[in-house]
Amino acid sequence: MYKKITRYFTPLLALAFLTACEKVIDLNLQTTTSQLVIEGNLADDSRPCQVTLNRSANYTDTNNFQAVSGATITLTDNAGGRETLRESATAPGQYAGATVLGVPGRTYTLRVETGGAAYVATSTLPAPVVPFDRLSTQFSAVGNRIQAVVEFNDPAGQPNSYLYRQYRNGRLNPAIFAQNDQFNDGKKVTQVLRSQGGNTSDPNDLNKLVSGDSLRVEMQNIDAGVYEYFRTLNLILTTNPAAATTPANPKSNFSGGVLGYFSAHSRRVRTIKVP
């Protein structure tokens, strides 16, 4: 019996994960009913909370996601902040805040009400924020591909989780790399963002860095619940979905069985020219 895995991937989620061990698998997927997908992000960059609501699509469907309009979305923090997000007049399903901003150490609660149901997620913006010390490149041991290399010092004695996003000439690489400090607590970290050669989900060759490219990498400090979401998504994308240990969907930090996540995180960015 195959696990049911919904193709709910919107532009952020329709991404293959980069892992230290890569393999190609055939996915035997069943269809399932459309589900609500929530993507919420709040960073410490003085920008308000951004939320996207869509309905999921099956792997057998076309890449067409139905926006969800008319939802009531509220954001609160543990310092007394509260606001109702407003839907964009020109982009259905896109909601934004205005007054509640991301502050390290604060805990935020996002409540989404739509279709007669409510979904709630809580996320803490980690503190202190881990500095992004250096961005460089190296050649891969196999295939002679150019890879981004992130360097920073992990704080000792506290759990930390990280998410990286890579841009080539201003365009987002269709891959995300996530890690925690289980094995490098308090150490200097040199993390290679390994490209997936022959990735069919990368028709624009955004994994294939070449000399002269502008390379930008965004490093996020994320909380444990958000890391668990991306970790389980990684399992789904890299493990045979027929295996009993593979979850049917990523482990969301929202209540109510909805798909997606809410992440309060830091955002640090470095840009270099590929030598």
C-alpha cells in the first residue's frame, strides 16, 4: 500500500532538498483530495508577516494551485502585539501584516480561519541570532561542479537549526538545505550546499553555478518545529514513500491537520561573485 503524498508544493515548497547523500527513486503515488496549504513567514528584517493560502493539487494534476481568498488571519506575539493581516487586492491568496515585526526571542502565533475551520501555529524567532560569517565557493569532488560554502560559528549549549536559500543571478535555486547543530554544537561550521546534478526540477540550471555569476545565499535561524517540518519533507522527497517509516505529509506546526508551516526566523544574506 502506497503512502498518500499530496503535491501541495507552491513556489517555495515545490523544491527538491539538497542532502549529503543523494539517490534517484521512483515514486508510486496515489491521488488524494485537495487540502489547504498555509505558508507563513516572519523575519527579523523589518518586513511584516507574509502568508500564502492555496489548495493542494495531486501529482497527477497540472501545476495549477487554487488561491484561497477571504480568510481571516491574525498574528499575535508574547509582547502584546496583535494585528489582522490583509489580503492583497491584486494577488488573491496573498496576505500581509503591517505592524507586528520579527524580534529575536519573541514567540508568535498565527491563526488562520477559513472554510469554517481554524488552524493555529506558534513559532519562536531564535535568539541570539547566529551571524553569517562568510560565503565562498568550491569545486565538487565529483563532476567538478561549483558549490556554495557557508561558514559560521554555532553557539554552544543551545539547540540551533538553520535553513539556507541560494540564488543564482537573482533567481532562486529550486532547492533548500536544512540542518541542525546535533553534531556541531558550539563548533565552527563549514557547510557545503551541494547541488543535485541532473535535477529535472531545475529547467533553468539554477544549480549550475559558473564563473562570473552573482551568488546570493540567505541563512535563516529557524526554530525546532519549523526544522522538523523541513526535515520530514526531506524524508518524503528522498526516501521510498512505500516505507512504513516515511510520513504521509511533512510534520506541520499548524493544528488541524493542515499542510504547510509558519516560520518566525532571522534572515542574514551574503552575496559574492563566483570566481
